[in-house]
Amino acid sequence: MRSHYCGDLNTSHLDQEVVLCGWVHRRRDHGGVIFLDLRDRNGIAQVVVDPDTEEAFARADRSRSEYVLKIRGLVRRRPEGTVNANMSTGEIEVLAKDVEVLNTSETPPFMLDEFGKVGEEVRLKYRYVDLRRPEMAEKLRFRSRVTHQIRNCLEEQGFLDIETPILTRATPEGARDYLVPSRTHEGHFFALPQSPQLFKQLLMVAGFDRYYQIAKCFRDEDLRADRQPEFTQIDMEASFVEEADIMGAAEGMIRKVFQESLGVDLGVFPHMPYSEAMNRYGSDKPDLRIPLELVDVGDLMANVDFKVFSGPATDPKGRVAALKVKGGAELSRKQIDDYTKFVGIYGARGLAWIKINKRADGLDGLQSPIVKFMEGIIDQLLDRVGAEDGDIIFFGADKAKIVNEALGALRCKLGEDLNLYTCEWAPLWVVDFPMFEENSDGSLSALHHPFTSPKCTPDELEASPADKLSRAYDMVLNGTELGGGSIRIHNQAMQQAVFRVLGISAEEQREKFGFLLDALKFGAPPHGGLAFGLDRLMMLMTGAKSIREVIAFPKTQSAACVMTDAPGEVSQAQLKELNLRLRVKAQAED
Amino acid sequence: MRSHYCGDLNTSHLDQEVVLCGWVHRRRDHGGVIFLDLRDRNGIAQVVVDPDTEEAFARADRSRSEYVLKIRGLVRRRPEGTVNANMSTGEIEVLAKDVEVLNTSETPPFMLDEFGKVGEEVRLKYRYVDLRRPEMAEKLRFRSRVTHQIRNCLEEQGFLDIETPILTRATPEGARDYLVPSRTHEGHFFALPQSPQLFKQLLMVAGFDRYYQIAKCFRDEDLRADRQPEFTQIDMEASFVEEADIMGAAEGMIRKVFQESLGVDLGVFPHMPYSEAMNRYGSDKPDLRIPLELVDVGDLMANVDFKVFSGPATDPKGRVAALKVKGGAELSRKQIDDYTKFVGIYGARGLAWIKINKRADGLDGLQSPIVKFMEGIIDQLLDRVGAEDGDIIFFGADKAKIVNEALGALRCKLGEDLNLYTCEWAPLWVVDFPMFEENSDGSLSALHHPFTSPKCTPDELEASPADKLSRAYDMVLNGTELGGGSIRIHNQAMQQAVFRVLGISAEEQREKFGFLLDALKFGAPPHGGLAFGLDRLMMLMTGAKSIREVIAFPKTQSAACVMTDAPGEVSQAQLKELNLRLRVKAQAED
């Protein structure tokens, strides 16, 4: 219907007749002439409708915001003084000859440039209006472009795009499955996949050698800020590989995509063992843009006359750590109180601090509620953290887990609040993860998943599982885990050993993972892989504030779609076909 | 781990040391030497292990079928007389220096070259073994390649890849939805999409202009031979377009893919109105490779003294049609009986026929149980169908729907049985579909779906809906519907008119389609699109006998996965969280 996109017009089209189709973005009457800003996918062009073209003028006159118009007209240079240097089409305008109204529009629920006046719920309900905002549309266009770059990059490396099932069996990724009742198999349910993990491993056993898929995954979790019940994963797996092969391919892909899409060179990603990340940053996904580091001071605190410190300092599972903030002595009492509340979210029972107002011998010039306990060790302490005049030192003292989480989060918050960032992008690999983590009851869970290969023999694993490392690796960017993966177990005995450590009985192994154990005994190759969270990656790359901005039709935090009103009610007949009844209903009937 | 793929080796690698990884495809001992055919993704290479390399020999000697080996060795020319011209690697072999067993294998459930000895159920249970067969693996590799070509083709044309939700609201595509109980919204259910239809229309309303997605779709139907509960659609939609734009883009894409992947030039696709397809071929997806055509003979039969023919001939909803088969007089009584049974599947109560053994005036030389009724009209009949000596004419006489289905199916069966194909590929577009079809109770259903634009005004539609045509189009190849689409309704009044014709009350419209009706009133552009069945396309292109051959992990015809044993049972706790109970269980408890 059109000859050009509105947004593509420029002075190279001068004196050409063009046909444009689009939406009335703005309308102004000025000196008896109507100015229409016509918007389409590629941008906005100014259309001038003169009263001379009577019919066209009458139609333009009736047009309101978001009317859909088709306009035939002549491209001409804008009069001197009306050129708009901020628009790609700002040097030209289109003098309309014909105006056709393709569709009218009622007054939209909100004006595109006034979206801030309505809440997110209204914008989600009228998502098709909100997505017309150029900055929203651009995020999805960017996503489409980058997704295709990723595909090209993986195809070039010989990865095969293979689809795995959505209706499948419950997989043990740790989260809750979405279930789908089967009509033909009474009382049985499919599960929606939390990831294609086992299927991609089976594709390796089948000999496909290199697999990828941009795959929908599902988790029925209580949603936090940046979770969605369905999310998209860039999933890859390869055979006859070691860590360096997969990490190299994945790092190369991310580097290429940043280069091509953002013009950003991420450089070579440093590798950091998990233990170092926890010690220095209190996190297994450290934000390396922030120069703050946790420093262990437990040895100094073991004998201070302050139980809050000396207790954790002498507890094998405790930790006492300091976090020095350069220039932080300027923080107000109110700010410090707020940070104290903040670390409380992570279980910390307080936030001790020392301000170094003027460094001197002893306690001179130091301001702190706790400094009185430090008399004998204060010089050592200040030296160790490298404190200078004007700094503040925060302390965490508790179980190591709590100290790491609290000070790790505080570190990121301080980085943001005080704008301490030393660079725009800080990628790294975290490696050498423990194979297991301890639950509160002393049992063990897989830190990644039970198909991750340990760095030891099955016997060594079973003898002392808690201290064994795995062959897992996580890619971290700016404090966000972009992706994670591992070399997998390809040996049945090792897989069974891991299951035993996890307390999965032989019977349960057979029932839940029989097909995997079978596959491992018929010639499974060494293999490994990785999965990226595509939504998260897009959010980082576009600078979006919420994951919902990079998803066309996202769910709310209560896992609902306010536009289509999903989930919805279903009829008794449908339930009966599925051999189900609602529990409340059943009780009422009983 | 490897330096080369097994299948890539040739004489250009002579005298090079290579490292191969793969599976023992075959093992032979010959003259004290071990020959291993090592298989990987790209093919098979012959490895020779000499007793001189003691350790390697011992390991090769222990290796059995499907062991996973890593082999270091030297590429050398095969001795004269042992070259295998059927293998790409047939001129060379690898003299092993080292053999490493990466994994062992128990005797597999079936040998790859003896897969025919086991049933499909066993092959599906051990899918990861069955997929090792080179012809199976090649189908999925082909699918991956073609899918990427399709993406490239659509990206080049400016289509944006946008993901739509899997957890959504029931959509009215006619089939049964898969439901997903919501845990957070008690008694409410998501539905898995039967297609992204409404979402892609909303993306057009949002102004994305050109959308595509290779999308998973779901239908909980009783499975026929070539259906799967989940299937994959190449889904596209564009704004400010007419039929020719979408059909042109889609046809260009399919033509390009056939050219690039199969070296086949499909040429320009002919267009055929629905009414012509039904009249000439008894089908809206005619297989034009077969030269047989249905010929109307109702006018001739109106007055014959044979109720079976004269009845339908004078019934406005009846049809009497002839199907002449050149050389068909050679069909045996047994064959004709079989065809009579065959048309019975489609509701035909018999299959009348006339053999033209020797054409002569009157009934001379004609052999038929019914020819006696034809006395007055036989010459006209033979002329009309162009019968010659040695031909047979079959007849269908019943309601038009039954005649079309029965003779349409018979036409295809005869084409296959007698190998009447005149070409390898016969694509076409079927156009000018009726907007509605009549149900047995006289009510109307949408022939495509209720969002298809009719070729008339809302008033004309409501005045006489049954005879109105739609702006739909189907792409047909070799008697299979590859894809279908339409120009959609972009006007609220028209959409409401269609809903009214379908008997959907204003209240039900609001409840089920409120968000669509809203979207249509806020400036919906004219738009249309199309969706291809990717599985079906792959099946045709690879010549697969079943859709299950082009899907990595398909379901059986009872919608189950015998490998993972899905669907499976779930715990009472899980059901309780979802506020559900099994109906049987509930009854037992009551």
C-alpha cells in the first residue's frame, strides 16, 4: 500500500511523490493549514494538508490522534526556520494530495507521550497502545535483531537448531513445574520444561554433536521483580568438549553481539573461582564495575571484648568482614540508618561502622559506636582495609552466608547510590563452584543441577561430597548472571553416585531418571553446555528497568495477563474431560 | 578434543595426524588387524588398529558397537582394491596410534542397521539410539538448515521475530485447548495457544508492521496419523497489505527454500478458486500431480431410472460426478471392491463404475452393473468425460460433501496406486473460500477463523452470510495444505457482524474477545498474514513417511512420550497446591 516508510524519508526524496501509511502521532492547525505527524514503524514524517486540496483537508480535519491514514503527497524541503534537527526526517515534509482514512480511533486510554500519567497496569492492559511508543517498540526490534545475530553466530559454528518438547515430564531443576493435565491418560500430567536440560543431553547421546535452541522455559515460582512464569533461554550443548571449548564459544558469541549491536568491546573475560568471588565480593555474581571489596578481619576480632564480632570470628561457619568506602565519612546518620535497614533484608542484625574523620594514632579522630572495643587492633585493622582520612568502614559479623549476602548487597547498593562505577561493562566467568550446598537440615543440594560433572571420581565424591568442586561455570555481567553451564556427567556410575549423595533412592532414580541412566549406558559422549537468559541479556543491553519491557506480552508479578485476562475460568465440561474437579467445589459438593 | 570430523576426511588429509572422536559403528577383525568404522555427526571413517601398537590394539579389541572412542592416528591411502566409492571417506583410512575409550556401551536395544527388526515403540523409547541412524539424523539436520534459511529470508524482508506467550488465554481455533492450572489464581487456568493468531494481530495494532515467529502451537485432539499435540508453525503477519503482498512474500520464501535446499524450481504457483478446486478435484487441497478430474454429470442423470443417481442429481445439495481413469479397464474385480470399501470410509454407500472395453455405439462393449440405466445418455456421458477404449469411469452420487470427499480421496488413491503422477512437485494457491460453512444443525462456522475478513460489507454479510467469500488463501503442495492465511478484519463493526453470524452473543464477545474488540477501536491498521506448518513442510521436503521422523522427540498417537514416560503421575501435594483433585479419587473419597 505504501511507497516508503515515514521514518525513512529524507532530502534524497525531494520532489518525489510518495505514499505513506501510518498513525496520527500529533495534529496541529497552524495558519489555516493542518500539520500531521504521521508515525510508522520506522519513524515520523510531517505531513502538511492545505485547504486547497479540499477533500484531503476535510479528512485530515476529521482525523484525531491514532487515526490510521494513507497519504499520497509530494516530498518538499521544509521552509527555512522550521527544520527540526532532532528528527531524521526533520529537513523535509510531505505536501498531501490525497488523504485516506484507513481506520478511525477512539481517544486512546493514554496519550503516547503521557504514558507516565497512568500506572503500569493500564499500560499492560492496553499493551498494543503502549508498544506504539517508539522507545518500547525499539526494545523489541533490538531483541529481534540481536536474537538473529545470536542464531547466525551459532549456525556459523555448526550448532544445529533442534526443538525439544514443551509437553514433557517433570524435570528436577529445583523450582515448581507448571502442570498440564492429560485428557487421554487419566490422572496423568505433563509438565512444562524448566529447561531442555535432559533433552539436550540426550541429543548429545544421539550424536548431534552441537545443539542450540532459543527455548521457552517455565517456572511456577512466586514472582520476584525480574522473574516471569515463562522466559526464554539461549540453550546450547556440545560433545567431545571441555570447559574451555564451551566457554570460548559462548564468550565469543556475547562479545560479537555486543560489538555488532552496541559497538562495545567487552574484551577477554577474566575467570574467578567461586571462593574468591564470595570472599572478595560476597557474591557468586559480583558486579566488578564497583571497586569495593570485602576484607576478612575475623583473625583480628577473635579476642575483642565484643561478642557480636568475637562470636562469628571464632565460629567455623562465621565470618567477620569489613567493607571500606572511600570518602564515605560524609555519609549522614540517616543514610547509615537506611543502610542498616537495607542489610536487615538479608538477615544482618545490625551494621557496625567506623568513620575515619582524621586518621591518627589510637582511636583519635575515629567516630564509631564500636571503636571502643578495637583499641588493641585498630592500627592493624585500618592498615588491612587501607583506610584513609574521610573513609568509612562497614562491618558484617554473622554466619558467613549472612555476611556475604548482606555486605555483598550493600556493596552493590553503595556502588549505585554513590555512583562508584569504574566502567560501563564488567563481564567475568565464575568457575570452580562447589558441587553441593548444604541445606539447613544438613542434607546436600546440587548447587547447579545433579547432571553437572564433579571434579573427582565417584568414590572421592561419595567419601566427602561437601568439599568437592564441580565443572560448572557462570557468565556474569554487571552483577547479573547472564548464563551458566557445565561439563555434564556422561558416565552412569558417576550419575548414580551424585544421586546417592542427594539422597535419591535407587527406586526413585529409576522412576524419575531411568531414561537418562539408560542413555548413559549406551555410549554417551563427554559433553557440556550452557544456557543464557535471553530476557535478562536484552534487559541489560537495552538498559531496560524491568524485564517486562523486553517482552511483548509479559505477565504481571501475580503471573497474570491483564490484557487477555489470563488465566481464566473454564467450564465444568472441560474439567470433566480432564477428569478433574476444583477442590473448593468438591468440598462444597461433599 | 578432535582435530577433524570422521566424515570430513579425504585424500587432502593424507599423511596428516588426526584426532577423531566418535562411536564404533562396526568392528571387524581381519588378518590379525582390527578395523573400526568410527561414526560421528558428519559420517564414518575407517580406522585400522595394528597389533604393533599394543595398548591401542588391546583397547580396540575390547571395544564393541557404540563404544565412544578417541583415536589419534595417521591418514593414509587405502590399499588398492579396498577403496569404497560409496563412502565420502572411502579412499582413505586412519592408522591408529592411540585409542582412548571415552565411554563403553552395553549392547544397544537394537543395531542401527537392523532398526527394521524392532517396532516403532522400541525405537521411540530409545530415541537417542534411533536418532544415531544417519538417515534419521540427516532429517533433523535438514530441518535445522531449512529453518535457518526461512528465518534469513524473513529477516531480509524486514519481518521482526517477536515471541508471543505460551501461557495464555483460550483461543477459539476450533480444537480443544491444553489447560494449565494456575496456582496463584485459584480455580483459573491458562491455555496453551493453538496459534499466536490474536497476539500477532495485536502486534499489528501496536505498529510492528511485519512480524514473524517460529512458534510452538498446541491442540488437544484425538491424534490422527500425522498430528502431534504440539507442532511448530512459521507464523507471519504484516500491516498495510493486501492478499498479493502476503502471498507473494510467502510464495517467494517457499520457492527460495526449495531452490536452495533441494535444487527444485517450483515456478510460479497457480491460483484456483475454492469452488473450482471442489468441482474438479473434490478437495480444497487438490494434488495437482494427478491428472484425474471429477466431472459433473448430474444434468445427464436427472431423469435416469436409477434412484441412486437421479435422487442426488435433483437434490440442490446433491452431486453426481464421474471420475474417468485412463487405462483403468484393467482394474480387477478385487481392486474395484477394495476401492468401494475405500470410498465407504468417506461415507459413500457404493462405487458405481463403467469399463469401456471397446467403445461402440450404445452399450456395446461397455461393462458395468449400472450401464443398463444409461441407455439414452451414454454417448453424451462418454463424450463428456472423454472416455476411450480401455478406460474406466467411477461415479459418486450423494450429498455433494460426501461425493467430494469420497471421489476426492479416491482420486488421490488411484494416483498413488497406479503411479499417475505427472510431476514431482505441484504447488498452488486456493483462494476465494466461503466465509462460513454450514454445520449439520444449520448453524454456521467460520471456514478459516472468525478474524478472517469477508469480501463484502458488514450489512451484506449479515443479510446473506452463507454465500459470502472471504479474503483467505491456502498454499497447497502435492495435496497437502502447507499453510493458510487471510487478510484480517481490522474494523470493529465487521468483527462484531461476524461474531453475530456465528451466534456469539454481545456478552460472550466481550468476555472472550473484549481485548480484541478494544484493540480494533484504537486505530487498527489493515493487516493480514499466514502460517505454515513447519513439521508438515519438513515431512514433504525430506520425503519422510511420518511427521514423527522430522521431530526430535515426538509423541505417540496416544499423545505420550514413551521415552520419558510422559504424561506422569503427580503427588497429592502438587494437586492440592493447584486446588485440584482427580475426579475418580474424589468419588472414592465421597
